[in-house]
Amino acid sequence: MTLAVLCLSLTGCGGQSWLPEGRELENMVLMRTLGVDRAEEGVMVTAASAEQSGGEQPAVVYSHSAGTVSAACLAMQSRGSAYIFYGHVGQLLSGEDLAAAGLEEALGYVERDIEMRLDTEFYVVRGGNASDAITALSESGTSASERLESMAGDAGLMAASMPRTVRELLSDTARCGATFAPALTLTGKEGDYDLAADGYALLKDSALIGFAERDAALGINLLLGRVEADVVECPTKEGTAALRVVGAQTKISPVFEKGTLTGLTVQCAVDASVAQGSENLDLEHSPEEQKALETALAQTERERIVAALTLFQTLDADCLDLCRKAGMSAPWRWAVLQDQWGEAFSALPIRVEVTASIRRGYDIK
């Protein structure tokens, strides 16, 4: 009987359907980017499509303020004759002020709305509003979705940024109370605006508590093993060598004394290649020079990891779920580790050990 009722509702029989009403594509505006900012009424939501007609027409941009994100999105349906469809939204942007006030409602809207998707990428606009960023790009002849999709596709070429989805943010927050998301800055001038990656926004209990900038952002990537574009310049006997880090593996281990958590050990093994160096740089026949470069690289990468960990401890926010990673290396200690972690984390001594290996040089001798 229950199955029969369900089938009737899915087919539209019985006068009620649980699915959205079918619509013709030509009568719809497919929004690709959603921005949420603080407003006197509660929130201001800005929705933008991609460029229309193969780039011949600019992106459609609508904004509306209301008490909730849902109400603002519904109110925008009165704009024009086409139905605004949010099922193609791929990026959600938050202004810095809203992120600092709390993102529970904005993220919750994505989680609960029938059209939105949890794999929507999330960004924080540093020092500005999401609406300004989305509108500025549209007025500059492009769209926020096009720019952000390009940035996400080139994440392997950007050393200090990686895309993060709403699903990942919600999962991290539920598990350890903190997370991180890429930060953006609006750059350029009128008629030629752009979005640039600007490290990471750090979130605790779904609210912005700080930013991880250059070294700390690179340290986050090292701790996560996301280092495709990390280039480190190290001095040599005859100039400077550019080392491209191509891999990083990190292990985090808890230290216990008589059943009490007394520290953490972070061990990171870095692999690199020589991207550029002097014509006389010959590591194959100069093990001393290779060792010196590896030592310099290890020191630089260690400083970056320390910068990230120090920031987390200063903010008392385990943004990378280090507790779970430490528990994976000592699963028999998991219950004790979980019980002591919250009070101990911010003052926990952390020893960071980094080793570096230079595997090859491209056209270096």
C-alpha cells in the first residue's frame, strides 16, 4: 500500500507530487553562482548566471534582501518572466561580515533546499561582499562562475588555495567543530575586475575566526599533501635553484605519558624536483650540494607547517581534524585521545620533523 502511494505521488497522480514542477529550458534562467551577505533585513542574496548566448550577452545578476536565504531566493522569482533555477549553482560565496556573524543558515540552505547541491564549492570574499564581487565580474564582461570554475580547474597550479565543498565544510564542522575554506579577494579596477585566491578562511562553529595567509596556507597544503604547485627557491653556490615540490606525506602521532596526552609529533616527507637552476648545477655528481638543497627545502617547509599549526593553536581551532589523524596512527588510544583533545590542543607541544628528497632535475645536468 505504501509503495503504491509513493508511485502515485512520483507520477503526479492523486493531485500531489513530491518532485519539482517540470519546465521548458528556454523559459528558465540557470543560476550558477550564489552570494550571501549581511543586510539590515537579515541577508542579501545575489544570484548570477553564466554568460548568455555563448558569451554574446552578459551574465544575468539579481539581488534581493530578506530575513532568510530561502525567502530572498523565492522573492527573486518575480524578476522577469523566466523561472529562476538554482539547481545548477556550483559556487556559494559569502561576504566576510556574514562569515564572521555565522554561516549556519547559508550552509543549511544548501543542505536542505531541493534544488541546491552539497558539492557546491564555497568561498569567503575577504574584505568585501559577495554581491560586489559577483556584480563587478559581470560588469567586467565575464561571470563569477566562469572565473571560479577556471580557478578550481587550475587549483593544481596555485600553491596556496584548493576548492572546498559545502559537504566538506558541514562534515568537518559536525566532526570536529572547525574547518577551512578558500578565501578570495576582488582585484583590479572598474571595467577590469578579477577574483584572486587569498589563502584560506578559518571557521569554528560555522563562523569566521581568522585567515591563513601565505606561509600558513602553504602549511595547510603540506599537512594535507596538496602541494602540486609549491615552488621553493633555495640558495646555491652560484645563485638560486627553484625546487618544485611534487609530493608530501604527513604522519601525525600522539605522545602519551602515563595515560596523559603530552604532545604531538608531525612527520612530513617532501619530494621535489629541480625546476630551474644555474647551468653548472649538477646534483648527480655533487651529493654535497644536493644535501644542502634538501636541508634548505626541509627547513622552509617546516616553517610553513609550524605557521599553520601555531595559527590553529592560537585560535584554538582544529581546522584540519588533527585529532582524527593522530588517532589513526594510534587507534588503541582513540578513546583517551578524543577525551583529552579539546582541553589540551591549544597548549599542546608539537614537534615538527620534515625530511626532503630531490628526485630529479628536468634539464639540469
